[in-house]
Amino acid sequence: MRSHNPVIKEKIFAEQARSHAGSAVMTVDGTMGKTAILLAILTVCASFTFNTVVSGSGLNQVFVFGGAIAGLVLALIISFKPMTAPMLAPAYAACQGLLLGGISGMYHLAYQGIVLQAVLLTLGIALAMLAIYRFRIIRVTQRFRMIVGAGMAGIFFIYMMSFILSFFGASVPFLHSTGPIGIGISVVFIVIVSFMLLLDFDMIEKGAQQGAPKAMEWYGGFALLVTLIWLFIELLRLLAKTRD
């Protein structure tokens, strides 16, 4: 049984627990601490590129595209080699910070105040999902995993189609629309990504119960960061649509 989050799987935690039996083990609190460190790194780097974009510096494109490419490479390495997370997860957070800062700066120039709104909404949704998970308001069952996984697969397919069609001057109908249908699509995407947080929390808790090594706290933090970044971007898109 595994999570449908592409970077966090229960099998990985179980394998690491078996191969590192007897070593210090991960905890949920430790994972949350590592996540906080990664978010702090991301915030500092994002502030840098955000300011370069807002000030009109020509260097912003270098940082943004460099962060995007480096972040993708690091994410792939961490996904296939989880024990590299203690070394590479902070670098990934820095690269994604450079990318998000640039994106946020562009949204800020177009829609004043939208970035702060997206940050607060991301934080609010994350805390709400944590409470929902802790109090078992929604239980992470195999059926729930299958439903959320199907939704994530659908989102990925839609974005891939949009990317491919963009080379031919076309786009997926209503995906970027600012009308009711376009806004509705964004809301559905945000709900699905929010539910991904429940899967992340569940996998981290099970990793701690299985006795995964301490280094896997960084891997769990990395996985949470991936979902939070996706959620933040989807919220930016939704807020921009409502502004238009």
C-alpha cells in the first residue's frame, strides 16, 4: 500500500526501516521540525527573487529558471534516493524558493496583495487538514487513497495536455478561463491537492510507527513541501481568476 503522492510512499519508509534497523528512528514531531526548516529556507530565497522582480532587476529570470531546473533535478534525485534528503532537501527548498519568489513577484505586480492572501490561505488549509487528520474527521483508507490518487492523475494529465497544446497555440478548454467554469476547475484542483496533505500526514505517521531511520524526517519534510508548493500555486491561480 502506498501513497499517490509521487514523492512519498509507505513502501519507502518500510524499506528504510528494515535496512537501518537499530539506528535512531524518525518521529512525527521531528518531521514537522524539518518541514519548518525547509519552509524557512524557501521563504528567505523567495523573498530575494520576489524583491528582484518587483524592483525590475534583470537578474530575476536567471534565478527563476535556474531554480526551476535545479529544483526539478534535485526532486528526482531525492525521490529515487530518499537517504539523500538530509543533504539535498535544503537545496531543493532554496531552488523552489527562487522559483516561487519570481512567480509571486509577477503575480504581485499584476494583482496587489494577492501573494499574502495565497500564503495565508495555504497556511490555513494546511492547519485545517492537520486538524482533520489528527481528529480523524476524514480517515485515510485505501478507498480514499484511490480517489485522491485518481484526482491527482487527472490533474497531471490536464496540465500535460495544456503544456503540449501550448506548442500549437491551443489550450485545454476553460482551464485558464476566469469565468465560473474556470474558477470551478481551480477549486476542484485545490480540494484534491488539499486532500494530498492527509495522505502525506498518514504516510509520515506510519513511517514513524515502522521505525524508519531519522534521516527520513527530511524526506517526509520534502514531501510535505512539494504538496504545499503545489497548493500555494493553485491558490495563486484561483485568486488571480477571481480578480479578473
